[in-house]
Amino acid sequence: MPVWLKQFSRLTLTTGFLFFLCYSISWADFSVRYAQARLVDHVYLLNANLNYDLTEAPIEALHNGVSLTFVLTITVQRERWYFLDETVATLKQRYQLTYNSLTDQYLLTYLNTGIAESFPSLEAVLTKLGTLKDFPLLDSHLIEPSETYWVYLQNRLDIEALPAPLRPVAYFSSQWRLVSDWYLCPLQPPSSPAVSEDGKAG
């Protein structure tokens, strides 16, 4: 059998197996559990706790050599009563997760910086991924003290970053459509007292 035909056969079997996994029952979820922005030395820092609960299909793909890419989108908007809210800043943090079967280690690469960390278990890496501490958001000079601002967060699995043969399966599978609702928290103006409340946007 020609080499190309063997490769095609393996790819077809792998894709079919993953397609089968799409219909298994799962209760996994992506969500933003908590977020708060605070002003420190004229820079807004963001703390957040996020949930990256994977379904069976992505876990199976990960253990079979497929890299998973996660995207955390952070948007700061100024509230306007007379028109749509104005976007002040939008940040996208991208992370790539791979698994090495030889070392039984999980490698998390921060694609924005190129920094990588290894972890002994999937639970450990997802816990790390879900913890955002003192993340530099924006400088206070971009904020008007008299205005109201909100920080929106959303985390998701990036289907577009999957290998091309796997994307058609992922597009039509709830197992792969892992995305959180938008979560919002207030941004404290430079001259305002600290804000302790936070909320969710459905």
C-alpha cells in the first residue's frame, strides 16, 4: 500500500474515532468564576479565577498528539448612555497545551510571550491556566475619573487552531464548542473609592 494511502487511512480512522467521541455524554464547562481589577501605582491589575473543564473528545485528542489552544479575551469598555459602549482596550491571551507521552508531562506555552511550563498532570495544568494574578491590564491615564468602565472576560477553546482534518468535527460537536459566558467586573476610576462588587453578564 502506498505511503500516502496509509497516512490517509490512519487519519480517517483517527477522525472517525474522534467523531464518535463527540456524542458521548459530558458535563464539562468553561467559565469565569471571579474577576477583580485594582489600581496599583497607576496600573490596573487584574485577578481572575477561570474554569477550563475539558470534555472527553479534546482530552482524547490531546493524549493522541493534538495540541489544544485556549484564548482568554479581556475587553475594557467605557459606559455610554447615549450610544454603544466604547472599547478602550482589548487583550487576547493565548495558551497552547501539549502532552508528551514519553515523559508523561503536560507542556503549557504562553503564546504571547513564548514562555513554557511543564506539569505532571492535566488537573495541575488546568488549575494553573485558570489562575490569573496581578495581570497588567492598562495604565490609569487611559481612564477618565468621571466615567464608568467595565472589564469583560471570556475564555474559550480555539477550534481554528486545531489540525485541519479535525475542524469539521469540532464545528458540529458540543464536545468541542467550549466557551464561557461573558463575565464583567467594574473598573475602579483613579479618584474613586475601591469597588468590591462584581457581576456576570449572560
